[in-house]
Amino acid sequence: MYPFTYTKAADTREALNAGRSGGRYIAGGTTLVDLMRETVERPEALVDISALPLREVTVTERGGLRIGALVRMAEAAAHPKVRSLYPVISQALELSASAQLRNMASIGGNIMQRTRCTYFRDVSADCNKREPGSGCAALHGYNRTHAILGTSDDCVATHPSDVAVAFAALEATVHLLGPEGERRVAFADFLLRPGDTPQREQAVRQGELITAVEIPALPRPLKSGYLKVRDRQSYEFALTSAAVALHVRGGVIQEAKVAAGGVGTVPWKLPAVELYLVGERPSKSLWAAAAQQAAVGARPLAHNGFKVELLQRTVERQLSTVGGMK
């Protein structure tokens, strides 16, 4: 591990001043500390923000939900408002990691985490995320767990977060605070596709701090859920996953929110599936037909072509679970 300085911020102003000078924010440390041990990350200064007042879960005036950036994953999953209003979030969090990690990791840290690509974490391998211009070893290496959507010639790594898939489906907004004041970024724009700059993973400016993730009010009644498919049922990252939220009134789907994980370089919103569903009556045949739209634009690699069908089957199964008519 390389030398670094450590500061514990007493308040938001102190944190922002340290961040403006190049300090890296840390709360639970469940991702950054691991990367530092492996010398993938080499920050010169760490700013501990765990004492900041960003730990509340509140219902907004319009009936949405605001989750503070420092709310622990376990706390968010167990919160009665999260469980009742958006069970898809609770389910995604509970399937994310071991109990020990969920008790430490924060919501803000979770969406800032970096890929679990083995080539990214192996400092002897070529990786454009870690060392821009060095190449992507995964392109022609063993890429069974890598992305089939949103890839580029520079990077095919998947985003590992489960709850980010739920946030993407629900069209959340990330609240940021920085030297220039407050701003909001749509979740769809917060996590960046690799393109030719895979080292840029989030739309965060120098010194900015995530303060909260806000879920908009969605029409009720709303049924939602999260399904994760992985190689083993114990702690493991997704081969594919599906977050689904459906508003059905009068026997007709009025609104659909669908996103997939484990298959994209970022949590992958599925607008083609959503459009196919709206205005239709729930049925087994509808779920199957809509799910076929999930892999539109997929670019399988040498070892992960199976993810195309797996994604379609995962989306179909979760649509039928949430919407009924299995």
C-alpha cells in the first residue's frame, strides 16, 4: 500500500475543502480500501465523511423517497418506508453482499464502486480503466462474466451494483454538493458508459460529494421486485438481474419500469421492454414477448453469448412474478 494522509471531516464544509484539494471521500471503505490494498487505487489523501449528517431516509412532499448517501445498505433495506414503497430496492440491497458488508457499506459508496473485472484488479493485466491507453485484456481474454450491452473497444466490464439497477429502473436522481453548490444528476446520466474514456465512471466533478439518492413518486398501486441470477446463491455478483416496477390499473399496464444488471457496462434501462408492456393486459404471452426486447443491441463476446438468452429469461420471469399471470 502506498502512503496517504487521513482526515476525518467534522462537517460538510470541511469535507468539501478537503475534497477540493484532491482528497478522496471514504465512508464504509468496503470498496476503496480493497482497491488500495491491491494498489489499483493510490489516493494521496483520504477524507472520512462518516460523521456527516447524511443518514436519513425520508418521504418527499410528492410521495417519493430520499435516501441519504451515508445510510448503510442494511439500514436502507430494513427501513419500513423503503420496504413498503419500493420493495425492489430492499430486495436488491439484501441480495447485494454479505451481512457484514451491508452493515458497513453506504448507499453513496455503493453507486460509486468500481467494476469487479478481474483484469481491472490485476495490476499486471492491460486495463484501460486502470491505465488509459494500455488496452483491454478482457476483450480477448476469459470474458464469461463481462458485458454484452454498452461495451466499446476500450472496455467490456460490467457495473457490479445491484441497488443501482433498481435506481436505474425507478429513474432516480443523485444529489451532489460541491464547491460550486448543489446540483442533481439523473441516474441514467450519473454512471457513464465507457466509450473511449473508460476511466471516467461517474459524472462527479472534482470535490463533489454525494448527499442523497432520490426516487421519484410513481403512480400507485405499484408492484416491484428484483431478481438476481448468479453462479451460486451465497455472496456472488450477478450474471444477470432484473428490476421491475409495474403500475396496473383496470387490468391494463399503465406504466412499466424495467432495468437489467450483470449484462451492461452500466445498469441497463430497457425502454423497448417498457414500451412493449404499456397499454397491454398482463399475460404469460405478453411477458415472453416483451422479454425478447431485452437484449436489443447486445454484442456478445467469445465466452458470454449465453447471457443473451439468460437476460431474456430473467426479465420474463421477473415480469411474471411482479405482474402475475405466471
